[in-house]
Amino acid sequence: MRVALGLSFDFFILLGDEQNLQYKLYIDCEACDKAELLASFEGALRELNVEFATKRESGRLKETAVSLVGAGTYEAYKEHCIANGQREGQFKYMVLQSESDCDFDFAAHELEGVR
């Protein structure tokens, strides 16, 4: 997605919120404009995945919620996962996962006052 979006960022995760029929994107991209990021992200997904485009157009999937998180979020997430049983030497995270399967509080790492 970095190439498709033309952005530089260190970390992102996309959580699927089944209850609200919406994806939630958390991204460490302090220099990004949220509106531009949303347009680029959804545009790239629409081009790459016809099913995403169809569900967005029909309203079966709401607009992606974008949250910019601060530097250090990845490390905090990694520490949280290790504390909950993942092995540090084999740490990998799924970029796309269900929100109900992720118990890390990304909202606590959101940057305040960012457009």
C-alpha cells in the first residue's frame, strides 16, 4: 500500500469492526492529512479489490475510520502482544484483523488535534 498511497509510514493496522460494518485504520503517519489519507486509501482499495468497491458503493460497508497514531505505537503494541503470550523472537502481527480479536487500545495512542 505504501507504493499505491505514495506515503511514508512506519506502522499501520486495519481492524474490521463487524458490528459497525467498517474498517478502522490506525497509522503512524504524523505528517499525513487524514482526509487525503482516507481518499488515497479507499481509492487504492477500490482499485485492488472489486468486492470492497461494490460493498462501499452499496452501503454494506461504511467509510473507513482513520486514526493517526504517534511514534512508538508499534513498540507498545508489540510489548502488549508479548506480555500476552507471543514470543518476541517470532513476533509478527496481522495487518488486517478483526477488531474483536485485538485487545490493544489503539485509541490511547491517537494523536490529538490532527485533521
